[in-house]
Amino acid sequence: MTSYIPTLGTPISELETPALVLDLDALEHNYEHIASLYADTVCKMREHAKNVKTPAVLRKQIEAGGTVGGVCAAKVTEAEVMVEGGITDVLITSQAVTEDKIAGICSMAQAADVKVAIDDPRNVQWISEISNRAGTDVGLVIEVNTSMNRAGIRGPDEGITLARMATELPGVTFRGVMSHQSIAGEPDRETRFEEGRRWMQQCIDAKRAIEDAGFPVEIVSTGETFTIDVAPEMPEVTEVQGGTYALMGTGSTYMEDFQFAGKILTTVVSRPDSHTAIGDVGYRALAAPGGVLPDLEGHTEVTVDSLAPDHIVLTSDGIMPLEVGDQFMLLSAQQDILVNRWDQFIGIRNGVVEDVWPILARGCHH
């Protein structure tokens, strides 16, 4: 049995469902907005590959403009897919501490400008030793903890120590600092700017301390979708690790400049009563992070009641507008979890299939 791949030109009404579809007009709108916003700024986009996982789609933002010419990736294997897919500038935003992963980074460094996040002196030593033996050079970017309270240095003195090691040891080059922030709820513009500036300033403060100690900082990679318009107003920020903006999620609708591009097409397979409909997709193919269920596009009167492994239960206060055989679109709260559950994007424009892209970094957790 082979995977289902629709023929180009197939009407959306004839697609087998469920299907992960990519609204190409919406995607291009989002990418063009970034290209315009960052056209004349020092700050540029470094799109996060974990949300799209597909080099061909990620390259569309690079081609549209407004970027550093590369992407970031959450994992080493994810980065390998990007380099194999022709992307030659990658920042790995998680620490890699085992010999096999560091060796993989060194292998990529022979074909691309590869950088990896660090926050521990032992890790710097390990990367240096393995990279030096391989005859390669790996860029090191110091992660600064801000609002996430996971990895990252907790003070500027730690950053100075790491920068000194990365400058003095062979096989590595100190490149800069990075951080990532989060924000809860549906903040207004004033709140986004206030919170974004506060957290990103911590990364800038670490950068300044490292420079004051005599170590030049090339990269300040700090930002995400909620600070896409905040970061360019902070002169020392050089790049933003935006992810959600490309496909969008229901948790980020307050970012009104962006449109929903990633959607799940599904079909009503049962209507047990006048207020209920059952669709042919469930939690094996959908993402409901923190229990946040997906929304229906264009049907505000219909809500998602629950998810089973392969079915979705829809309810309506009035008469259910969906009949058996009707198609409908679902919008997910978080795209990186959703995309990781699918083999391909089906690109749709004007109601027909224009392209199909395999999701090559699906399952790259290592």
C-alpha cells in the first residue's frame, strides 16, 4: 500500500479526508508581511523549522525576504533535514551533549553555517574536542534564560565564562546569545510590547556584559511570534525565531497581521441527532495542547465537544448546519504538534491542489 498523494489540480471537494492542507494564499500573505516588515531593519527573521518541518516551505520565506537566509531547528535531526533540504544557515536552539549528536553537528558544519545553543562549560569542551578532531568549526550561541525557566544561563558571569571558552578553544567560534519568551492569554499590543521588551532586554543585558568583558557578539537571536513587531524596535536584536506566524494557531489570533494557513480538512460521517455531527478525524491526527480543542473555520455556531482516536464530536446550540458528507476545516491551537502527526502538506489555491510537500522532519525528536 502506498500513501495517498493527490494529483495536482484535484478539487478540494474530491480530496480524501482527513487531510492537512496548506492555504497557499494565506501562507504567502504571512511570508510577505515578514519580508515587508523586516525589509529595512537590522533585525531579520530566522523562521523556526519545528513548526513547518518542511524545507521546501521554509525556503519560501527565505525567498520572499526579510530573513537571515536560514532557519532555526529544535533538534539535531531536524537541523539535518534542513541542511539536506538545501538550507545552509541553521541555528539549533536546544543543547546537544552526546558524542553522536555533536558529531552530527560537525558533519553538517562541513556543508552549512551551523550554530548550536550552549549553557554549560562542559558542553563547550565536548563540542570543541569533537569538532577539532573532525577538522570543522561549530558556531556557539549562549542561551539566556528569560521567562521559560528551562535551559539557559542564569547570570552574566556564566555568559562571560562561556564566551571566553568559546573564543579560546579550537574547533568552535563564539557567535552570540539567544533567548526565547512566552506570553499567556490574548494580550493587547501594549502588553505584548511591555512584556516582550522586558524579557528581550535580559538577553541584551547578557550581550552587553559579554561585550564589556572583551568578546564581540555578532548574533542576538531573541524573539518569537508575539514579539515579531517588538524586536525590530530594539536596535541590538539581530534576529527573531518566529514559528507560529507562518501557519498560525488559535492561541495567537491576537497577532492580527497573520492568516491561518495550516488547516485540517475533514468530513462529516454521521449526524446522530439534529444538534450533533461526527467528523472523520480524531486526536491521532489533531493537536489539543493543554486540552485546547480545535475550532471550526467559518462556523462560529458549532463547537468541538470532544475527540476520540479517529473521530471528532461537534455540537450546535441550534440545528447543526453540517450534513453527512459535508466537508469542514479545523484550526489547531498549536501547529508544531499538529504538523508532526502528518506525512505531507497538500497546498491549496483557488480550491484546487497546487502542490504536495512531504513533511521530511516529522518525528525528528533526537
